[in-house]
Amino acid sequence: MWVMATRRSKEDTMQNASLANISRTRRAQLVAEFESELGIDYKARAKAAYEAKRWQIIKTIIVWTIAVMFFTIACHKLWVMGEQVKEPFADINPSKSLFGSE
């Protein structure tokens, strides 16, 4: 037995679209109710995510600050080593320049 497809009207299509939106909204409401029954707090979860991101930014700033400090110290040491040499590349002994050993 063959069944012919029936043509849908535009009104029927619009009604199905609005029903899909309603069901999505209702599904979101049901999920929210279910999670609230389980004790999941949206505000606490959002605050925890914010704090995690904030802490990651703080750690990144700390690491970059330390890296810049080390770079600055290294550049200063190289500049001081260069100032101590009377003739460029005449006395190349980094251990003597860095640690002061004779």
C-alpha cells in the first residue's frame, strides 16, 4: 500500500517551528528545575568559573613578571661585563665575570 505525501501549508510549518521553540524552552525549564533539585547553583557555578579564570590570569601575570625580571637581570649583567672589558673580545671569561673567581 502506497501512501502519498501530503503537502504542508505555511501555517502548519510556522506552527511546528513555534512548537519546536516552545519545547526547547520547556526543556530548558525542566533542566533548570532538575538541576535545582539536585542542588546545583547557577550563581555558584558562574562565580567558580569566574574565579578560576581570574586565578589563571593572575598566575600568568606572575610568571611573566618573573620572566621579565630575569631577562632584565641578565641584560644588566651582560652590560656590566661589557663595561669591565677595556678592549672588546680581549678577555672572554664568563665564569670570572659572573662569579668573580680568579
